[in-house]
Amino acid sequence: MSTSWQHFQDNYLRYQKLGFSIDLSLSGLEQSYIESLSPQIDKAFDDMKKLEAGEIANPDEGRMVGHYWLRDPQLAPDKGIQQHISDNIAEIKDFAQAIHSGSIQAPGGQTFQHVLLIGIGGSALGPQLLAGALAAADAPLAIHFFDNTDPDGIDHTLACIGDELDRTLVLVISKSGGTAETRNGMLEAARVFETHKLSFSNHAVAITGGDSKLDQKASAENWLKRFHMADWTGGRTSIMSVVGLVPAALIGIDIDALLSGAAVMDELTRQPCVQQNAAMLQALAWHQAGNGKGEKDLVILPYKDGLGLFGKYLQQLIMESLGKAQDLDGKLVNQGIAVYGNKGSTDQHAYVQQLRDGVNNFIATLIEVQQSRNNESGETFEVEDGVTSADFLEGFLRGTREALSSNQRAVITLSIKQLDATNLGMLIALFERSTGFYASLVNVNAYHQPGVEAGKKAAGEFLAILKKVQQCLQQHAGQSFTAEQLAQQLDDNSEIEPLYHALQHLANNHKHISSEPGDSPSNDQFTHTP
């Protein structure tokens, strides 16, 4: 993919005052392609304008979508929402300051030293990104996560907290208040606090929807604090709501800078001039690369350790927003963009070989952080004569860009001045708006997730089978069953395979249930021993 100096300049957009740029010179995006999509582009700008004005964007639930208001409350369509946002920010700051100063202490008169955050999906991934990118080594509190319902993971996290459980603040985050994985983590944590003769309520903070199950529980049990998130805030865009800001403030991150960075990117990408709109240009590059059908994946390679989770964060933002079976007209389209990636230069050793020489099924996004070391003294250390570690990192970024483009691979390069709260806010806002624009270009609803709900429903059905199987085995203690025999015993018309998987799970995790493998799954025997 050859380019000239003039071609580079024609496809390079810089927001000079922000120290931000996007280089599309190697992306394959063509002016003629942009012109061919002019009606769709106009509609995408109009859709974004309506979204920010408060039009119902999630008709499945009759909800507005207001994550852009979180960093500029004056955009919100009514005074009540504006006040809710402003009050939340003030309340977050007051609470964090009270924790840091010791005016709110752990029972026993000690200051809190740890935060245990319990959540899943956007309720954990956003705070994890913020912590990984921005938390200082001397942060006022160390942060830990239960972001799954894996008992080994829970036990490992508790072991990291060690004997300072009595100085640990627990954030339980669930918008609905009924998320199973979060509930499980909360119950596991409460059990451990009880084991150590500590009152969980005196350590617990709820971040949830008003009057949700979790909110009612926290109120009834007199938890330390409750923060309320609005129904117009979706999980994958909740990082700048109480979901992300409460833990961020507690670990010393400048939340005002995070919000202002997002707000300024929002403002710059609100203008309808395509050539000056980084978010629209990025969305159009995705669109052309994948023929508007998601035919190419998006590979994220940030050249900064602090952005190691950024690719994973964008997986949820982009894939959950764009991965839809039907478009807004009810037509079967199976849209979406697959996202993967990790940090450069570490992970380019893992897969750049395929990116360069294998299947050409992706568009790569390299992220440059211009100032590589936060060093107030300005001193540098040379690993070779005249060459620093930062020079090598930049060399690998430029080398990867050249290696990919020379083999006709599409590459976008984003650049920010430094990794701080302002610049991270800008990056998050850029991808949020690109995702929203792309959804409009391909005519899908970016703000619902029916596939996620389908998975939750199927999980619930399996748990119901699991309980039924366990009860049957208990009622026939000492008697062995194959999966087929158990189905007959249950007089169950459902498929036998789910029963078999339930039996296997119980045998591996229940001390009273054992298995005797046969020569095939149909001959495996399962027994409940009292």
C-alpha cells in the first residue's frame, strides 16, 4: 500500500491543541467512497444529534441513551437529568475525599486501604481499564476485582487482599441489581467477611439503579453508601458514570480531566464536516475495509503498557453494539465487527506474522503515545549509544506500520501526547462516537443487546436442569444412573445431553456425587453418596 507525502497530508487529521491525530493514509479510505456514502453519512450525523437530544434510542426498553451527557450535563434534555449528573459527580468527590482523609473509616477506626470491586462486563471492564491506565503506584487505595463467578478467581483475589480485609471497601456494581455473577461475588465476599467476624454492611457500597434489588438490599441492611445510575446509561458506555467514576476517584484518578477529555472529543466530532471529524473518518475506514458488512476484523495495538486492556474494552463496546442479526428495518443482516488485540510491541511477537503474511481479513489500529516516560526531570537512559527504550518502542510501531502496509494491509494510526486522564477520555469518546456512526451507516441499533439476554436465558435453563438433576440423585441416594436412565426417571422430554453435562458438573464439584466413566458417555454412571 504505497503512499506519498501529499497523500499522507491529505489523509492526516490533527487536533493541534489536543495533541491528537489520526493517520488514515494507509487505511484504504478513499474520497470517492466517502462521497458515495453521502446520504448515509448525513443520516448518521442526524441520528447522533437526535440521540444527544434525548430521542428514544433503545425502543426495546423505551429508553434514551445518554452517555454523552455524562461529560456535558448541559446537553441533557431536561433539568432533572442535568441535576442528577452534577449531583452524582459532587457526591463521588465528597465520598472519595472522606475515604482518603479518614473522616469515613473502617470499623475499628482504621483508614481504608483496599477497594474490592464486584461487577461483570462494563461494570468491571471500564474500571479495570481506568485502573490499569491511570492508577499511580502510590494510589490512595489498592484496587482488586471480582469480575467473574469463578471460585478460583475469587479465592485468588481474596488472597491478594490477605489480612487487610478489615480495611477493605467493597463496591458492588449492578444496574439491574439482579446480575447473577455480581450477586454471586457479593455473597462470596459477604461470607468471607462474616467468617472474619466483620460486618459486610459497614464495608459495602452499592452502585446500582434506583430501587433495584441491590438498592433495596443495601437500604434494608444499612450499607455504607449507595450511588444510583440512570436507566439511560448502558453497561458498555458506563465508564464515565458512577460505575467508573466512583472507583476512579477512590484510587486517585482525576475524574474531572477524564470527563473534560471526553467532552472535548465529543465537541470536535460533533461537527458535520467529514474531513475534520476523526470519529466519522474512522467509522468510514471500518466501513470501506469491511464492505459495510464487517468482512474485516479490527485489530487494536496500543504501544503503551497502560493501554493493555484497551483492546478488550473495545471488544465489548464495538462487538456488543454492532453485532446484530437484524437491521432497523427488520432485515436479516448479521452485522458486526470482530475486535481483538493487545499491546505493542509485546503482542506483535504473537501475531504480526499472520497479520502481515496470512489472511488479509483485518484493519489494524496502532495507538502511539508520544511521551513514553513520565519523567519530570527530563533525564533519559540510553540502552544503546544515542538510543533509549522509548526509541525502540517507537521504532517497533513504525516498523509494524510499514511491514503491514507494504503487504497491502490496512492500517490506522492514532496518536496522543501522553497517557493521562484527559487523553484516555478522548480515546474512549472517539471510539464511542465511531461505533455510533458506524451503526447508523449500516442501519443497526447500537444500543440494545438481545443476544446477551438470550445467553442469560439459556444459562438459567441449564441451572434449572442442574437443580432438578441434583434433587433426583439425592432422592435416590446410593443408586447409580446413566444420563439416559436419569432422563427416564425424571420423565423429562428435554434432550439428554444437557442432563449429561449437569451430571458431569455435579460429579466434579459436589462432594456427595461421584462418577464412574464407562466406554462412552452413554455408559457413564453417576451416584449420590450420603
